[in-house]
Amino acid sequence: MSKPEIADIVINGVTYTKKSSEPETPKGDYVVIRTYSAGVHAGYLKKEDGKEVVLTNTRRLWQWQGASTLSQVAGAGISKPEDCKFPAAIAEVRLKDVIEVIPCTEKAKAIIQGVKEWES
């Protein structure tokens, strides 16, 4: 049996539409960001304005093994994901004093997103 469709409703002349329960597909390129003082982050680039960026579905890359530079992390990925410390992803972060914005390859994105969530 299929779920009934929920139509828009109008209350006092204002139309309301039910918000989808499906998670939104992230928009923007998947990037690695290096900041002056907030560390390294990987996520979907939502907005870039000078030295400030907003990332969605983002993780802080606190410690990694198996890549010598951030260019290698973003390009080839990390060869030792089991030795990395990446906390759980968060919905959104605004980062200031951005030094680098490095686009990720699909391979690197899959590796970064696949690293087990680290908890202290």
C-alpha cells in the first residue's frame, strides 16, 4: 500500500508545503580547506567570499596518515584511513582566514567520507 500524498494547505490565505523528510543532496564542489587558525576541513563548498567560506556536510581533518600534503589528500586520498582522526560530519561550518581551497577527486572524497568517526 502506498503512502498518501500530502497536499499543500492554506491557512488564513498563506500556503504551507510539507518539507521533505529526505536529506538534501549537498550542492557545490567537495573540497579540502586549510585555514590560518581553524585547521583543515573537508566538505561541500556552499559559499566563498574572500577569505571566508561556508562548507556543508563537513568534517574536520584533525590527524591523518598516508598522505604527505593536503594536495595529496585532495588528489589521491589517504592510504591509511584506519590511522586517521576525523570527527563526525556536521551540517555546516563558516570558516574565516582561509589559506587554501583544494578541489577533491571522487576517489579522495570517498576515502575522506569513509574514515571511521573518531571520538576522544
